[in-house]
Amino acid sequence: MTDKNAGKLPTQSIDLKMLETEFYNPSSQPAKVKFGTSGHRGALGSGFCALHAKAIAQAVAKMHLEENIKGKVLVGGDTRLMSKVTAELCACVLAGNGIEVSLPSIPVPTPVFSFEILSKRVVACLNGTASHNPPQDMGLKYNPSTGGPADSSITSKIEKYANYFMQNESEIKFISLDEAKKRGLIDVPDIIGNYVKALGDKIDFKVIKTAALKAALHPMGGTSLPFFKAIKEYYKLDNVEIVSELQNPSFNFIPLDHDGKTRMDPSSKYPMSPLIDLALSGKYDFAGACDPDADRFGAATSKGGLLSPNHALCVMLNYLADNKKTSKTTAVGRTIGTTHLIDKIAAAKGLRVDEVNVGFKYFVQGLLSGELLMAGEESAGMSAADWVTEKDGMLAVFLLLEIMSNTGQDIAGLYKQLTELYGSPVYTRVDMPVTEEVKAKLKGFNKESLAGLKEVAGEKVLNVRDTDGVKVYLEGSWFLVRPSGTEAIVKFYAETFKGEEHLHKILEEGRKVFGL
């Protein structure tokens, strides 16, 4: 349900002082450490506090020492209120355990952590971010030597150790930053130059530079700002303009999202409304944005307005397959809730589709091996072959800009051409509020319990997948139910190539299947 305040600027600032106090001295018992798809995340205070940061860092130190993992750990974070402090606390704990640390002087984008690991300058990272969540939230992610999000064998160990140190704080080894620097355990790396130069091997900046179009970039108050600036300067992109350099941990310059909360989501029409307006006004042909840690992309064009991530992914895949496919790139990866138009494009280009559970960690091996030409998810995350094993919103924004520059066409028009070739999907995701009792009941549904389900919305049931929620595959359509791990909601996804009326029928009959 849309809040009446959606799209408006916040009427009052967040109490940053109170949040800072909560970080150091939570007013209630700190929650246990729990790693989700990428890390531990929670509201500043009991959800995420200084003790969480120190306990997770000590857990990582213990794991590195036990497993004889040698090398520096890159520690940093995004532009949130307590990200810098979180990074410094982690650095002090790691150094207290004798582990060398790279501690950049500026906020670090999530894809750059991956880039630095894969470049072998560091062996792992601790990244303080809560992605595009509201400013009151904070989190901490760990990436191992693969550069991507850690798998469950690693995160379960970190969870176990961290929760022990949450209860036994006196066993956390900690030295001051000054002492760590004195002992030569902390360096301050340049994290911009190498990434910016390497991006030129993935993006054709010459074609962007000479294109007859104007582009706007908006960092949404996040870590992409100095990178956008450096890219613009290094590749001499006079037709690209950074339209906002505002950075404020309250993010009070971002319009409120659909539920009236500040959420720096570049795929939502409400936070993106200033950029959409710039594109539709005709002042810019293309407008791109990233969330605070720069792992998600958003884009709008003068002819299409805000691009759906699903639409953008389809256009990117088609372009990559036509222009950058090699004998090594044999597949495309997509998450379980992402459009199946990708499958039709992949089939036409001779690519296998790897459908994975939600979480970019499931793409890491395919990206490392070079098999995946592209990996993408409907929530606006993507990466490409021979690049990072994390989502990279900056790569996605410049790839979309390259596509428009190279083809001379609007992304919306290119997507329409794909639908004329392969069919036009109608897609939705509905977040349904439910009780914990209903969520628990949904866990009882699986492939076996739905074995008797033969038809939905006039289409034969072909298969059921129960690895991440329950997905029902129909003859030309599908629907998926995923209970949220953090909120009292169920996410209901559905897609059909038979129009809006059929989609409504799938929603109606699909809900009945699960008693929703």
C-alpha cells in the first residue's frame, strides 16, 4: 500500500545523536549475530551496535588464525552514520590479533571490496553497510578470498564465534588505531585509481565520450560519488554530469519511499523521482544512480522513464551476448524471482540459464570460472564475466550508458524490440503483510506437499522448486512465494506472457494454493 507521504522529502531529520548513543550503549539487550544473504544487519542499537562490530571482527580474526589465512584484510564501509566508526573498531580488533589491515580514508563501494580481493592486494574484507535500507540501519559483511559474499559454511562459523564473543567481551583483543599504526599493522590504500582504470576494460568509454547524448549521474549520497568523479575526469566524459554531491547520514535529500520511509533504493520510483524528472524533462537522455554502497543500479531515460531492473537486465544480457560473449562464457545466472525473458534471450544466444536462490553468493563460482556472461537479480544487482564477484551498480550504470551510446537507441526501445522477438512478460512482486503464524505455516509447503497440484490459472504445473520459498512453474508462467527472513511479510512473485488478466488469475489462484 502506498503511503501518502511517498515521494516527499522528510519533514524532520533523524535524531543522529540518539542513534550514535544507541550504537555505543544500546537501551535494550543486543540481538544475536545472524548472517543473512550477505551479513549481519539491524537497526542501530540492539540490532547493530559497537559490540556487534567488535565481536564479528574477533570472530573473523579467530577464523583467519585457525585456518592460517595470511594477508591483509580490507576494512571500510559506506556513508552511513556509524560506518566509519564500525570500520575503525573492526580494524582495531583485527590489529589486536596481529592481522594486517587496509583501512581506506574514504567510504568504499561494495564492488570495490571485491575488486581489491580479486586483485590480490587483500585476502578478505569487512564491509560496514546496510545497502539501501533506511539510515537507522547498519550492517557488516564478510567476503573471503573469492571476492564475493561468503557462503554458509563460512558465515555459520562467524555467527558461532561472534555470538560467543558477544557473551565474552573481555576475550576480544583490541588496540587503539594509533597503536596499530605504530606497529605497522594498518595502511591507507588508494582504492580509486586501480578500479577506475580496470573499468575501462569492461566499458567502452570512447563510445560514451563521443555519443550525441547527455547523461546525469546521482550517487544518492553514497560511496559512488568519488568514483563517478574520477571516471568522468579520467575518461574525459564531458557529456556526463554528476547532478548531486550531497552526502548526509540522515539522507534527508532523498524522497521518501512507497511506505513513507527514507530508503535509498535506485530501483524505486519514489527515491528516484528527481532523476526520473530530469530524464523525462528532456534535459538528459539517460540518468543513472547507485545505492549508498554502490552494489545496486537504477536508471531512467528520456523516452522510457524509470527502467525496471528486469527490463534493464534483459537489454544488458542481449548486448553482452552480441558484443562480449566468448567461448568461455556459456551461461547466464539469474535469481529465482527474476524474469524468464532472460531464459528466452539466453536460448536464442546459445547460453545456459543457471537459476539460483536469492543471494549473490550463489553466482560467485560461476563468475570466478568465467562461465557466467552475466549474473543478475530482479532487485537491481548485476555483474559480468571477468569482473567482480559482487553486484556492481557502477558497472551496470555505465554499461547501460554504453548500450545507448553504441546503439543510438533508448533502453526502453531496445527492451520493446526484445519483447517483439520473444514475447512480452507481465511481472509483479507483491509484499503481503502476514503473521508469524502464517509464515510458519508456509514453511510446511514443499515440492512433496504440492505433488497433487496439477493446474493453476488454466496452465499445467510442470515443476515445483522448494529451495528458497516455493516456486511453481507453469507451461508459460510461474509464481513464487518467499517468506521474508526479517519482516512480517511474504513476497509473492508472478510472471506470465499472456497479459495482465492472466497475471491477476495467477495471483488469485496462487494465493489460494498457499492459503494467503
